[in-house]
Amino acid sequence: MADIEKVKQDVRFKILKITSKDIMENDVNMLGKPYYIKPRNLVYLYLDIQQDYGIKIAEEYLKNQQFATINGIASIIMRNLDKSH
């Protein structure tokens, strides 16, 4: 089973790779201040995570903006990994 801290670190690395932005705050909405990540970059992240972790993330997480923070994304990944085992 994956460790949530390692998942958060992996998510940060993926965001850095996609956007060149180093996000250190776990609860900051990345679409707003101070990062202003473009929504299309979150789509790239969404696809990358699904492929790398072998999970399917429901659209509801995108609609309720849970996929906009490091903690939210890591929580979604962990929940989906738990379902697959």
C-alpha cells in the first residue's frame, strides 16, 4: 500500500513537471493565488495520475474541486488504491 506522504510528494513532482511550479502548501487551491495553475494542466495531471497509479478517478472529484489541492488529490489516490486491493 502507498504511503500518503509519498503520494503527496509524487503529486508535487508531477505538478512541477507539468507546470514548472513548486507547490509546497498542501491545502491551497492551486487554481487560485498564488499559483494560478491552468485548468488544462490539472487535466494533464488527472490523466497522468490515472495512468501511473492504474486507477479511475470519478468526475465528481473534479466538479467539487477536491482535485485542486495536494491533500485532496492524495486523498483521492489513496481511496482509489484502497478500492483496487
